[in-house]
Amino acid sequence: MAKNLVIVESPAKAKTIEKFLGKDFQVESSFGHISDLPKKEMGIDVEKTFKPKYIIPSDKKALVTKLKKLAKNADTVWLASDEDREGEAIAWHLYEQLKLKEENTKRIVFHEITKTAILKAVENPRSIDYNLVNAQQARRVLDRLVGYELSPVLWRKVKGGLSAGRVQSVAVRLIVERERDIQNFKAKASYRIDAEFSNVNGKKFKAKLPKNFATRAEAEQFLNSCVKADFSVADLQVKPAKKSPAAPFTTSTLQQEASRKLYFPVAKTMMMAQRLYEAGLITYMRTDSVNLSNDAKNAAAAEIISSYGEAYSKPRNFKSKSKGAQEAHEAIRPTDMSKHTVNVDYDQNRLYALIWKRTIASQMSEAQLERTNVKIKNSNNKEILASNGEVIKFDGFLKVYIEGTDNEVEEQAGMLPKLAIGEKLVNNYITATERYTRSKGRFTEASLVKQLEELGIGRPSTYAPTISTVQRRGYIEKTAIEGVERAYTQIRLKEDKVVATTLTEITGADKGKLIPTDIGMIVNDFLVNNFSNILDFGFTAKVEADFDAIAEGQKEWISMIKNFYSEFHTTVEHVNENAQRESGERILGTDPKSGKPILVRLGRFGAMAQIGDRDDEEKIFASLKPDQNLNNITLEEALDLFLLPKNLGNYKDKEVIVANGRFGPYVKFDDKYVSIPKGEDPLSLSLEQAIELIEAKRKADAPIAEYEGMPVQKGVGRFGPFIKWNNTFINVNKKYDYDNLSQADIEELIETKKQKDIDKIIHSWEDGAIRLEKARWGRFNIIHGNKKKIELPKTTKVEKMTLEQVKEIIAKNTKKKPARKKVVKKKK
């Protein structure tokens, strides 16, 4: 038995740390928190002390028993969970639940998983920081109070199964308000003037008028005045400029930049960063500090000088803007600056390269630029066109890294040819293009993180789960808006002729942005109207500041929770008694056939249209299409919904019905459902077109082969081409010719799938009817006999199990329980 027991929260972290500590150390994982608030009750004493009730979840009981045994036999227990508030709380829960003793328990923290950092931490242990523990408890308790008391209100007043959260609901509010701004925005047209000139050497460059013309008449008047005009350089200014690198990554800036450059959702960024950290490749990934240690700066300088030369090195310090930032912590950086790339999977390597570039660039020289501003006059009017150019004299940090931007239409200044004041220019053309003002853009995951951070809402550890939660709850979804065609005018002056042309563009298209669903908007409106303080940006930011004060020992956490709850609970009771139900109901007009009102509202199964008021016993309903919502559907569009389902006729003596469903329009024939292709209008679908779809579906579903007496079908899904066999979907990779799969190909695919995905045997052995199978959530099952399953604890190291151990487990789980003795009551 090892003298020292080290407990971390992640098995991957445990594996990395084990390499650095000697044989006297045993490293085990707690798999996150070993205790938490109960799921089926509030778990907080709101009547008196407000103290939380912590329990060990059933799936952690075996693990806790194991850790208790190991801790009892160890001379020293080292609690080595992460250095943030969540990690401190994990260490405290371990201390309490394992009944550890102060004299042989040590708390260690490290910002990176390297041998130097681990050994240094072991040499400098500390005790548990109860201020950090209390800050985490305050957040957990307050969020539980809000969730447990608000959710039942939503069930009564909006719809069953809904839930609310303190930070999540504020994030939804931001997205809802942005969407309403976009819907209410009225675009205004104006005319932008662009021109192209050539200098005396024939070198071309572009220029524009700094102002737009409000009307077509003004734009045409300007172009007509430029006919046969002489153009020349009126002014020329050349100024030196510098560009400085951005600070190293914090959690939020990493999420933003990974979204812009790598197109990662924030949850994926954090998952990749977690793996890099646990492998010892980067420093801790939850931080709001931009500070680098002296060792890191020296290592970066050495790498810069070695790779690019001394002129590129400029060590510098950065100051965090965040109030609660802990400067003792570091920004996210590589643990070894000499590693430009690492031997990990593709996406992890891309994220690592981004972190390396940003860190190295932050310690490099400024870029030296030369900015040129040219003003161009003409002989026929007083308007001055301008052209801007930029030349890089010394690239500095730009050699390694250029920071991304959220501005989709940002124009880059190019190089200008050599020009002189008074030089005559040849005008190649001038255009006046009708342009429309644009509303603010929808939030991306990255820009939402930026907004939350600017408002002081949430902290590094909360951004990713917040965004994932609001999407999982169905309040927010990612856009796939195709946009609509819009005509615009372009007037062109070329060779002294003014010609107008009508062109078209797609406007309103959006992809991958965050938009609220109908239920998201309804829930938001209800909460804003009835719980304005909870949804207030300032209040939410103040709560975060209170957590920071608790972490610094300046505030007592239970009194903070009491003060919040007294007012909050009173509001909940008032809303329960007095608030009206909220369904997002909107009356669109009158049905021309029946004269009854037609409205849209949220129903039990989603957004729907209704003919007739609530008390009408003959009212009828129709579901909205997936691309329609309660806020912008028109009366005409709602009336069209009631034209479906529609009988197109008979085919092979069976009805062909076209209808609209939850997942879009479809054709129903012979109890089978055939999706109508995107963009096709179900109302204009003919019987002949429907038959084509039916036959295409039948052909696609027809078996292409047979294996082990069961049919094999093929198709194309979200992840590419596949075959289906025995209710199992098997991806067909590029190694195979999908259009001409042979029987041998099919057998190989199925057998490979059976080996890898059906059984997923990790420790590959069999004995008769005994098999080890990988199940969901990282667990394993033993399958034996008549396909009976025995679930193993999550912590079981299956790769080390022997056949004898498995047989022993089976024997224990198949012992017959002793029959109960019947108790015969004697008659008195």
C-alpha cells in the first residue's frame, strides 16, 4: 500500500500526474464532485440556517468506499483538485465525506501539470481555503433556490417541463432582445460612391466618397457632374504607425478566438482545452488573468529569438481588466514554448497551435506600419474622394498571429501605388450603389461570451455550460436562415456614360448564429414581466461581485443568501397567486370562411395556429412549420396551414396524403412517411410528384443484400453514407465504393461494426457465454447466460480484470435470495 494517496478529479489528470511522482504515491480520481445537493428535493434549509444538505449520489458510493479505504491506509492524503472555487469545493467534499484528519491531509494546487509544477506543489502544501469553498457554496445554493422555485411557476403559468436559471435566463434575455431589435429594424437605403483610378504609370487603386447620398437623384447628379472631369491628387499624407499584439488567452478570449478561427462551439473549446491541460500541454484553462510568469516570459523570449531573431523579441506585461481577476494565476499558455505543435488529435492540435501563437505573439515586437491617406479632387464639383493604404515595414508579431474580429464587413487597407500631390489621375469608373443600413448582427457563441463578460455576468467556468444549457432546453437554437432576394440599383459612370442597372442580392441569410425559439421568447417575456430583478443585468452582475467578495473573505455567504431569498420568495408567492398564464398568444385577424378569430399561440405540443377562441367547442388547430414562429407569421401564412393535411388522390388503391409535421412537410402513403425536399411547397405538390417521392423512398429503402438472414439497406444521413443492418447504422468510409458495395464489403463493414461498436470489447476475451461490453457514460457491463447484464461501477479498471474475477462477480450477482419465512399470526 502506497504511503501517499493523491486524489484528483479527473482520471486523465491522474494518469499524467502518476508519471511524475514516485512509487510511494498512488494517484486516484474522484471523477468530479463526490457529493452534491439531492436531485429530488430542494436540499436547503430555507426555514432556518440555509445550510445545504449534501449527499453521496448512488453512482459514487462504491468510489467513496474505495477512497475511504485507501485514505485510511495512507500516511498522507494529498487533495490535488483544480485551483478554482469548484476545485476547492471538491477538495472540501473529499475531506468531509472521507472523514480525513487535518494532521495528515494536505491541499496542493498547480497551474500546469508538469513535473516541476507538481513537485513544487508537493513541497508547498496548504490547507483548504474555506473562503473559496463558501463562494462555490453560495453560487450552488443561490442557483438551486432560483431553479427550484422558478421552474414550478413556469409549469403552472407557461408549460410543463420548463426550467429557469439565474445566468441562463439572462443569456436568453440578451438573445431575445437582440432578435426583437432585428425584427423591428427598418432598413434605410442610400447610395455609396466607389471609384477606380490609375496613376501616370498605369497602376490601379480604389477610392470612395466618405459620405453616402440619401437619394438616387443626388447620386445621379454627382455622377453626371463627373462626366469629362479632370481628377488629381489634392493631398497626400504618409504617417508611421504601430500595431501591438493582443494579451495571452483568458478563458473567454480563447472561446471567442476559437469560435472565429476554428469555428468551435464554446463547449468544444473547453473540452479540447481540458484534454490539453490534463495531458500537461497547457496551463489551467479556467482563468480571467492575462498574466504570464517570469519563467514563461523567459521561455517565450528564448523561443522567439531562436525561431525569428532578436529583433522580434519584446517581453511585456499585461494587466487584467476583470475586477475579480487573480493576478497570481496565469493566462492560458503552453507549458513548453518550444513545442509549436503537439502529437494529439486533429482538433486538439489546432487549439494548441492557436494558444501557442497567441502566447508567443504577446511577447513579440510591435508591427511597424506606414499608413497613407490620399485625397482626390476633380474639376467639376467640390466632392473629395479618399483612398487609404497600409504598408507593413516590419511585421513583428504579425509574422506569427493576427487577432480575429467579430466585424463581418471589416475592410482591409491594401497597398497604394506611388503618388504625388498634384498628379493627374485617370478615372476608370465611378459607381453609385444602393446600399441598405443593417441591424446589429445576431449573437454567435463567441460574441455572446464577450457580451456576458462585458456585463460582468458569469465567470470563466460558467460560459460554456450556460450556452449549452439554453440550447439543450430548447430556448435557443442555431440559425439556418436562407434569406430572401432583394433588388437594388447600381448607377455606373464609365467612358463618360451614366448607366443604371438593377441587380439582386440575398438579404437576411444567417448561419450558425443564436436565435430564440417561440418557447424561449415566451419564457423570457414571462420572467422579465414578473421577475424583473432576477433578469436585470445589473443585479446579476452584482451577485457575481458578491461571490467574489465571499471568495476574498469580505462577505459572509449565508447572510447574502438570506437577504436574496427573503425578497425572491415573496415575489414567487405573489406571481403564483396573481400572474396570468402566458402562451404568447397573438390574434392575426378573422377567418374569411367562418368569421371566427384566427390566432397563434403556444400549445401542448409546440407553436400552433387556431381558428376560434378558447371557449369555442368547434375550434380547430394546425401546427406551425419549423421555419415559422409566433412573432412573425402572417394571417395568410396561418390560413395556409389549415389547407393541410390534403388528399392528393389514390396510388395502388391507397390514399396519398400531404401534411405538415414537427420535422417539416411529408407525404403519407401505406403507413409510411416520406419527407418532402427542402424548398418544395407542400401545398403545390401534385400527385405525380408525390408518387415520385414515394418510389424514390421505396427504392432507397429496398435491401441491397442479406447477411445472417437479415436485410441490409443503405442511405445517406447527417454523417454521410451508411448501411443499416439489424437496426444498426454503420458508416461507410471513403475506403469503399458506396455506389457499388460488394457482398464482401458489406460483410467486412458489419463484422467491423460488431467488433468496434456493438460489443465495444475493450479487454478482448470470451469464455462461453460471458462477454465484457462497454455501455453508456463510461460504464461497462458483464453479459452472461441468457443475455443477463451486470453493471460494473464506473471506477472499475476493466483492462486489469481477470476471467476469475468476472466469474466471481457473476456468482455474487446470481445468488438466490433466501425465501422469506411466512409469519403465521396466531388467533387470540
